[in-house]
Amino acid sequence: MPLDLPAWAGELIEAEPVARLAFRDGEGHPRVLPVTFALAGGAIWSAIDRKPKRAGEPARVRWLRRRPEAALCVDRYDDDWSQLAWVQLLGRVEVLDLAAAGPGSEALTARYPRYRVEPPPGPVLRLEIARALHWRALS
């Protein structure tokens, strides 16, 4: 993870259970999906889990194999707008088999109790962080 993140941004990443993964689809149009995620080994990891999907490889996996550039946004919304904050982590996604996702798989399982009961079959997405952006409302 880039070392230039302030402490509050790291805390936000650890506290929020869901992020939004942005990437381009097969025609180059922007897509954004909510994802589970975990930080491990300086990268962000997200698994393809067992939620109902169409047969075959999920579209997001196919698209990320073709165009691996992506951004992950972790945000905090509050009706008290002085509490608003977000962190964007930009980089390239690598699609890995579950067996090759050691630290990422372990971090996801530790973070999400559901994965301890029903481990995700994979594949796993590994976002290598190249750049971090952040913002929060002034207190």
C-alpha cells in the first residue's frame, strides 16, 4: 500500500465492509460493482463468491483479464456531512486461482465470517496498488 495514506484513510479501509470496484467492460464502458475486500501483502484482494451468477466465468473476470486497470473506492457516508470520507486505490488487477491467493484468501476469510462457513470458490482478484487518492470533510 502506498505509504502516503493518512492514518484516517487506513482506518477507513479497515472499517468499511464493502467497497466499489470500478473497471471497463468489454466495450470500454465504465462499470462499478460492490465487492468484499481485504488488504494483505500490500494489495487489495476480492474473491468471486457463491452468490447466484450465470454459468461460466463472471463477466467482471473476463473484462478484467482483457483490461486489468481498475479502481477500488472505499467510502463512508453519513447524514452529518462533516463525517464524509473516501479512499480510492488505483492499479492493475490480476485474476488468480484460489490456490494462488494465499495471503489474500486468508485475509478475506479472517475479515468475513461467512467465508469461514462457505469459502469462496474463486477466482480471486488482486489489485496491485499504484496510486491512492483520498478525501474527507474537514471537522
